[in-house]
Amino acid sequence: MKTKQWAIVAYITIIGWIIAYVKNKENKDTFVNYHLEQALGLAVAGLLWSVAAGVLLSIIPALSAVFSVLGLLPLIFMVFGIINANSGVQKPVPVIGKFFENRFVFLQQ
């Protein structure tokens, strides 16, 4: 597979991320590394968002409609990441992408 395809696979579930990570360990590519960072950061942020939303919804159930719409944000950011990977650009995902650039040192080794 081409590097663009491995970068796209990284965004599709954590299993896809692991497969892209293992394949990238063989052929070290900075483009794939960048999108591995973005995808892992997005997964971590999505998990934190889910936990925070669950806690807030248990306290204030009236906000369920708002959180059901805001719960789509990780999916929307994932689509942006896939579009960037398919376009061949190293552009961070909106809002949270800059925070995860060069954060995961183990990907650089």
C-alpha cells in the first residue's frame, strides 16, 4: 500500500491505527508518522470527550440533545483527517490537531 493509504487507515478505528503503526515501523515515513500522531490524538481526545460528556449527562440530563450533537465532533474531525491524508498534506485536524503535533515521542523512534 502507498503511504497515503496507510495514513488514511490510521484514522479508521484503533485497530487500523495499530496496523498502520506496525507497517510504518518497517518503512519509517514522516507523512504516515504525522497522521499517526493526529489519529492517536483524536482517539485520546474522543475518549476524554466521551467520559466528560457521560459525567455531565449524569449530572444534567437535560443537556442530552446538545451532547448528542456534540458527540459527532470526533467523527467530523476524523473525516477532516482522512481528507487531509488523502490530499497528501500534513495539516492538523481542526481545533485539537495542533496540540498533538510532536506529542507522541514513541512514534519518532
